[in-house]
Amino acid sequence: MEQKKEESKKKAEFLKKQIAERIQGFTKRRNDNKYKARNFHVLITVLGAFSTIVLGFDFINLKSLSFFEDQAKNLALIISALITVVSAYNTFFDHKGLWVNYTSIRNSLYNLDFEIDYYLEGNEDIREGKIEEFKERYNEILDLANHKWTKLRG
């Protein structure tokens, strides 16, 4: 009986270690995608504003900048093409969707980790069946993460 309790405790510790490693991985990917989502949004916005300024600027009245007048349309065209490329990249990789997905999965893992801690705290009768339930929830969370990732990439 005592050996079963020790085995269950070791399984719980192993599961908690796996959860901690996954939380760390999802947190890193979450932060990377949050950074990319924000930066691409800012880049597209700034390029759009710059293109509008270039097209709307009155170069004729500024003698010192009048040499830009002929090139303004070309510059605006290049900026607009760049906006299209950056937007297509951003849409294809969907960093915002990945950021939200990784945040959700990480939070589910934090919740599971808390439930395991709560169960283990002061509990002398650690049932192997309960640890197996926690392991099943862990696997369900990872399956959901894979399903969401596949859906975003599909």
C-alpha cells in the first residue's frame, strides 16, 4: 500500500515537471508571437500613413523639396507594394492567432498545475486514479493545442 502511494507521488511529480516545461515553452512562443503581431501591426500602420503623406504632400510650394515631386508617386507605389507584402506575410503566419492560442493553452496548463497542487497539498491518500485523471487532462490540453495549431495552419 505504501509503495503504491510512493509511485503515485512520483507520477504526480513527473507530471508537474512536464507541465512546467510545457508552460515555459508555450510562454516563450506566446511572447514571440505577441511581439511579432504588435510589430507587424505597427509596421503596416506606419507604412500606410507614410504612403498617404507622400501622396498628399505639396512639393511644388516647397522649393527645396521640389525635386521629390516626380518621385513621390513612385515612392508611394513602392510603399503600397511593401504594405501588400507585409500584410500577406502577417495574414499567412497569423501571429495574433498564435499568440491568443498559446496564451489559452498556457493558462489551461497553469489551471491544471494548480489543481494538482491543491490535490496534493496535505493529502496523504494520493490515489493513482486521480493522477491518471490529471494526466488525461494534460493530454487533452496538448491535443487541443495541436488541433488549434493545425487549424490555424490549415
